[in-house]
Amino acid sequence: MIIQNLKKRLEAAKVKWTEELLGVLWAYQTTTKSSTRETPFFLVYGVEDLILVEVGERTLRYFWVDKESNNEAMLINLELLEELRDLAHVRMTTQKQRMERYYNRRANLRYFKVGDLVLRKITQNTLELNAGKLGLTWEGPYWVSAITRKGSYELENRNGDKFPSNWNVEHLKRYYY
């Protein structure tokens, strides 16, 4: 969501995108990410970031800083930084596991046997030129000639020509006539 808004801001700048880029990068670095609950700036430098306006205008946050207490706080933060990075890594890992479980719950696994007739999905690299949006999305039928490993198959067309074994389950579906 945040990245999409930042892209919109850059696109709106059109010709002056180079002037906007620093502000957009700063906004990205100082925005709390949902996966780590920290900002990338904090994870790298171990300190909370100041907005440039606060430095230039001398706000209360910047003005009432005691250098000795600030140095002590910085040393404490540096000691705890590795622990905070580890916690952020754990949060990211658990979020990835949650997404994986969500995907696997809804995934429709299909297994084929040697001799099954299947259709092969037309991908970007096998797409015919000038096919347009009304072009075919599946081609075939092909026979499964060998199972190379779990979920990966070797295909053969009607003429007996073999195709490489990089066709996995997502690119194949059973052919019914």
C-alpha cells in the first residue's frame, strides 16, 4: 500500500521525479513496516529518525535534548539493536509462514500419471506474437511421458517430440474430451 502511494507520487511528478525521489526514499525508510513493526532506518542505524523539518526548525523534540543522557540512551540502544533485529527477523518469518499456510490451504494440488493427457499453459516466453488478449491461454493436448520429480513432468506431443521437464503442476491441467 505504502509503496503504491510512493509510486503514484513519483508518477505525478513526471519530469521532476528526480527532485521527488529523495523525499519518497526518505518516506519509505522512515515508515513502519507491518512485517517487522520497525522502520528500516531504525533496523540499520539503531536510532529513531528525525524529520528534516525538526532539524531545521529546532522543535521541542530536538531542542530539549541533553547530550549526556542522549549518549547513554544511544549506547543502550546499540546494545539492544541486535536483539531488536532478531525480533524483527522472527516477526518476518512468522508472517511468511502465515502466508504460506494461507496459500497451502487454498492450493489445489494435482498429480498426473504417465500417459495422462494434459494441456500446457501458454506463458510469456511461449506466447505467440500478435496473439492479443483474445489469444489462447492453453495449448495441447500433450501426453505425460515421464515424472522427473514431485510435481514436475516431461511432456510429449502427438508427433513424439519431447519437451523439457520444467513443466510443473501450475502450468498443466487435465485434458478432457
